[in-house]
Amino acid sequence: MLIFTAICFLVTILFRAGVEAQAGAYATGVLAVITSATIAVTLSAVRRKQTRAAVWFGIVALIFIYTTVITVIEAPGGIAIAGAFIGGIIVTSLVSRVWRTTELRVTGIETDEMADRFITDAAQHGEIRIIANHPDDRSEREYLLKEREERESSHIPPGEPVLFLEVTVRDASEFAPTLRLTGHQLDSHRVLRVDAASIPNAIAAILLYLRERTGKRPHIYLGWTEGNPLKFLMRYILFGEGDIAPVTHEVLRQAEPDPARRPAIHVG
């Protein structure tokens, strides 16, 4: 709302509140919306192999493209305003995303019957130990090797049961989703899977959920990410992925100030 208001003031000042002077900019904006819609419909028809519809929609799209180009040439002020608008939105979005990058953004967590059983069994057998896994082929060999690697690098006691946790990013633009935690049995391995907007955020939310539900402090085992930390930071900001371990720790630190109650993170 503040951005729209600021742009309205900017347009009014630049064109000295002249309605006729703003006509070109208004026409450019309207034509841009209609033109993009006609192109989208044309592409949809092509994808659905509707040849006749694609031809007619394509003709309409070409007409609007031509009209938009002529309008921009005759009234270039519209492009300047559109550029300011788009630039303001992008900059504000990036600043907002960076500012709230370590905020716990989950509306709620739902679990299916098998996930419920996994959590209950884990709570009854001592510590809740979770191994974060990046899914590849999801085969028995993958989980076997991952468990062996984490037990050796993080010194998980032999015989202690573990759960695997896999987070898949579907839509990184979703701000505060409700997580749907599902359980999957693969031979002797128990896997919890969830779709989320951010991997560290989802892991932190699930750990806090397990703590509140079971009354126990869960332990999660993560691996260091090899590579430039700045690159992984940008990947997290833009795509919800990146260097998982430190970001998860920071999300938990802000969500739970008491270190004694904070879920434990082990990185190996």
C-alpha cells in the first residue's frame, strides 16, 4: 500500500497532476496488461494443441503488441513510470525477504497417521533423533548409507532409532504455509516428508512441533555444505535452499531464546 501510494505521488509530481499528460502512461500500463494476457492465452492454446484457436489468439496478440509498441514510441513516459514501479517492487521485495529471512514462517503443522505413529514410537524409545536427508533416488541403499555416515560423523549411539526428514521446496514465494508431514516406511527406515517454502524454516518448525508434542528436546543431524557461503545465502533468500545448518540454528535461536529448551543441532 505504501509503495502504491508513493508511486501515485511520484506520477502526480512528474506529470504535474495533468490528466492529459498522464494519458500515455495510463495507456501503456493498460496495453501491457492486455498484451500479456493475449500472449498467455496464445501460448496456452499452442500447448493444448488447439491450432485454430492459437492462430486467432496469435493474430489478436500481434495487434496488441503493435499497438503497445506504437504507444510507447509516442508516449515514452509510460515506460519510465513502469520501470520505476517494477524497480520499486523488486527492491522492496528483496529488502523484505532479507529482513525476515530468519523469521519462523509456518502457520501450522498437520501429520498423517503414519507420521503420528513414527513420532510416538520415537518418543517412547529415548531421544528423538532425526537425520535430515536430501532425497535422490529414495532407495534402501540411499538411506542405509546416509544413516551409516551420520552415525559415524555425529557419534549417534549404536542401536538408537532414528527418523529421516526430507523437505522439498515447491513454491519458495509462499510466505506462511501449513506444513503437511507424512510418514513413509522403506524397509527398516522411517521417513518423514514435507513440502515447504523454505528448508531451514520447515526443519525449525518441525523440531519445535516435536518438542511441544512429546515434551522432549529433539536432536537433528545435518551436514556442512561445501562452497561459497555467500552463494548459498543468496540461494536461501531467493529459493528457500542453501546452507541449511547455520540458517536453521538462527531461526531456532530467534524462535526459542532459551538454549536449554532449544532443539539440538548436530553438524558433521
